[in-house]
Amino acid sequence: MSDFPHPNWDDAVNAAVVRNEVMGGADLTQLAVGKMLIVRCQDCTLAVDRREDGLYISGHPEFCPVFTKCTISGSNYGGSMLKMHWVGRGMFMEFHTEAHPKRIVTSEILEVTEV
């Protein structure tokens, strides 16, 4: 990556980007129809299912106890900087559903597995 570390970013942000590259995750734009991600967070385990008409999520006892159509914006590093369409270990996933249109942020993501 030729523009890294980014000269306009704080050292802590650059360090978080490096840490995320090492820890890994999943690019939602590359998740094929019929595939699923299992996202284990500190507080719950979520399943993200790619269907013909979009993403569906389940596993959160309050916001999506059963598969619910959702929009996943991406993941953040614990602040306002969002890595779009990415679900990354050590990060916090941001999503919303029609029933819960305000941003929902998960606890820290511990593991991401494609099944």
C-alpha cells in the first residue's frame, strides 16, 4: 500500500489499520449468495446470510433474534472511522434493520468465519 502510513492520520489510527490487516476479516462485497458469515463478538454470536435480495442477520437477542434483513455499513475501530463493507476481527460492526433504523454497534468482534 503506497499511501500507508497515511500522513494525515493519527499514529493510533495508522496502528489500528495495520492491526486490522494482520487480524483479518471479511469483505461483504465478496460474500457470494448462499454463503454465510459467523461473527463471534464478545457479547453474542451473529450469523450474516447473503441472499438474492441482500444481507440477513440473526443472533442478537434484542435486535435480530431471527434472520432479519439488514444493512451492514462496515466496521469501526472503536470510534467514528468506518471501514466500509468490512467485518473485521478486533473491530465493531455497524448495522441497522428496518425495525431498528438507528445504528447498532456490536461488541468487539473476536472471530469471523465464512461458511
